[in-house]
Amino acid sequence: MRRSAVFSVTALAGLSLVLSACSTTPGGQPAASGTIEVVTSTNVYGDIVREIGGDKVSVKALISKASQDPHSYEATTQDKLAVSKARLVVENGGGYDDFIHKLADDSNVGHDNIISAVEVSGLAPEEESTAGSTAGADDHGHAHDHGAFNEHVWYSLDAMTKLADAVEAKLAALEPASAATFQANAATFKKEIAGLNAKVAGLTATAAQAPVAVTEPVPLYLIEAAGLVNKTPADYTAAIEEDADVPPAALKEATELAGSKDIKFLAYNTQTEGPQTQALRKAAEAAGVPVLDFSETLPEGKTYVQWMGSNVDSIAQALQK
């Protein structure tokens, strides 16, 4: 989804008080513990940074629970304080998590210390990839065509390989003495991603352009990499993305598709469900169509690689039915 996160009025009112009352570490200075303080928008990026930084980084993910909806997240004074102390901020970008870019701007975190996954992914047009950095201070909306780009780039394994390179380079610049460690950790992470990519490539023969349905485009990069084709009406997914009412004709078409034997599975976003998505799930379950759950945050107790591996396995199992 592309609904923007917003700031709590109470939180904004208390920012200056909190910041003046607390001792902060300037963005360009090492943390007292000797680790590099990093803030990420979600725990997906937090895990990737930890994989590369190891014990040289201290990471705070602002969104870390499956119960939290990234699209309606309200930043707190504690978030503002954490960002003000960070030497590195990692965001998704592309309009997905504007709240963290706003926090960084308000905290005078230099743009050189912000990594946007969308920007480094190479998946977005230039105007999309820079949307977060060019948005006005009072504009939390999206100045782009919401149907033009799927901003959920963490479901692209190739994009996360590029993100790993960007994180490694930035951490090495911040702490040159540990550059070899960061390089080795990034190499290990990328090797694991390459293994997942090989498994995905192995699905393409089985998939053979088979049709699927989705409640949102969240997992589409992974689904399309496996050789599957999304057949969901565009009007349905566009409305769900915007948290709007689905046109009756599109809802009827999508529900009939989900309940048909024409699709291999229904990809279901568990974190932003509502009556209009539940209708598709009920139709699929009634027809015996597999429903695969996909989330926007990292499940508790799993690393990014383990999580994506589980998603790949779920797709493989559905294709065998």
C-alpha cells in the first residue's frame, strides 16, 4: 500500500522538549558504546543492516511488529531522538515510509547518511526513486502516479543484494577500521541471497507463466521472478493500495478470480486486511485455492533470508498442488 505515515501532533509538540532534555550524539560522531548507531524504518532493513554490520552496529527499527501498519505509523518523540543520534538511516523510499525521511530532515541528518532501498534498487524511474528526498516538509503525500511503480522492493532479491552493497560501503566509510568485516559479512549475505535466487529460478519451469491473484502488489517482485503472472483486476489492487472502496465490478471480478481454479494461489497481505480482502480469502478457501500469507515486516524470530526462504518454499508448495 502507499498510504503515507503521519506524525502525532502530541509527539511533534514534545520534540523540542525531549531533544533539549536529552544528550544526543551528533550524526557524524561515534556512539559512546563504540558502535555505529543506525535507524531503519522497518525491521526488514534492520535485520539486513545487522547481518552486514554485526556487532559493530546498534540498530533501531521504528516498525518492528506485525501488528504495526507501516502506512499509518505515527512517529514518536523517541523515534525523533533515535534518528537525531543516528549516523546512518535506512529507508525503503519511493513514498512508502516518508515518516522516517521527515524525521531525518527535522533532525538535520545529512542526505549522505540516508540510504534509500528504492534508489539503490534500480527498479524505479528517477522521479520515483527521489520522491522521498524531494517531498516538501509539510507534504506527506505522494507526488507520483500510484499505479506506476511497486515500491515494495524488499521482495526483490536482486534489489536487496544492491542494498547490501550500499550498506557495506557506507558502514566502511563510517568506520574504515572495520571495512574488511563489513565486506565479509556482506559477501556472506549476498551468497545466501544468490542461493534463494537459484531456488526462485528453479520455479520458473513449474510456474510456466501460471496465473495468480493478489490482494496487493506487495510480494509481486518475488512472484514475478518465479515466472508467475498476476491476473488481479488493476482497479481492485489500486483501490486496496489507496485504502479506498473497490469499484463493485472490480470486487466482483477479483472475488470470482480468487474462487476459481484458474489461479495457482491467492497472495494475501496479512497486515492490511479488511472486508474487501477478506472477501477474496473466503472465496479462495471455499474453492480450495491455496492462500499464501505475505507480510510487510519481518516475522518474529526470523532473519530476512529465512523469511524470504519460507516465502519461496510456500510458492513452490502451491505450484505442486
